[in-house]
Amino acid sequence: MIIPAHGSAGFRFPISRAFGARSAAPAGQCEVSAKTDTPRWIELVLSWPWLLPVARVALTSAFLIGGIQKLIDFPGAVAEQAHFGLQPAWLWAAAAIIVELGGSALVIFGRWVWLGAGGLGVLTAVAMLTANNFWTMTGHDRFAALNAFFEHLGLIAGFVLVAVMSVRMPLPRSSTAQLHSLEASHDQ
């Protein structure tokens, strides 16, 4: 059970009756939004106007690099697709380049995000099922493939989330307007 007690500076510190220990922070010093349990300072960081574009670039970075590498070394891209049994390999390589670069651009620029994220998610699912077939492996190879399989699954979930966010949130406004609207919502 937690009971309030007064500290030397007049702050109220929660005290655990079971352990008799005081909290490291005064109670009430962390403002929390009325709509969520997110502390205000975290809410402010998450509202920075450049955070979402940077996160979108980070989410698609492997695809941007992969698409550029495949474009520069198309014969290598064809060999990669053939190695995983995807035929005709040249068509799979061309499709991978288009999806990796085009899908990334759509996600980054916030236009037709559902299409870009969906394409990247499907491409990731194909890669996950062909390159990480852990169910056919044993030992360390199985462990590594199982880990990569679920990393790819998490990436697909990230694309689902960015698509959902693009539907639920309008395109970012100017940073000044965002800060004013956030401050106004906290003043109410």
C-alpha cells in the first residue's frame, strides 16, 4: 500500500508501507495528458514536426539501400532472386527495385502510404517466407532464420502501423501551428 507523507521541502512523497522507502521523485511532478497516460514532455517530443518524417526514412532505409544496390548491380539482383527460387528472376528483381524505391518514396513523402507500405509489407512477407524458412532447418541455422523471420514480421507490423497512422492523422502542419494546437489542448 502507498501512503502520502510530507518531505522536507513540503512535497508529498509516496511511501511504500511494505518497504518504508520514499519515491525518488515528488508525487505530481510529472504532468500527464488528460487523454492518455503519456507524460507531457514525451508528448511534446512525439509532436516534433520532423520526428515522423525521420521515422519514415528510418523505417524504409533498408529498402532504399537495397533498391539502389539492386539498381546499380542488376545482374546481382537477378542472381539473388534465382538463389531463392523466384522465377523469372529478372522479373522478381525488377519488381523488387520498383517496390523498394517506389514504396519507400510513397511512405517517406506521405502520399498513398497504404500503397507504399502495403507493397513493402508484401515484399517483406515474400522475402520472409523464402529466405527465412526456419521450419526446414536445424541447430544454429534454425535459430538465425527464426530470429530473422520474426524481425521481418515486426517490420511488416511497422508498415501496417504507418499506413494506419496515415489514415488517422492528417499530413503535418507547420511546426508553429502544431505547437500552438498542442498547447491549446493542454490549457483546456
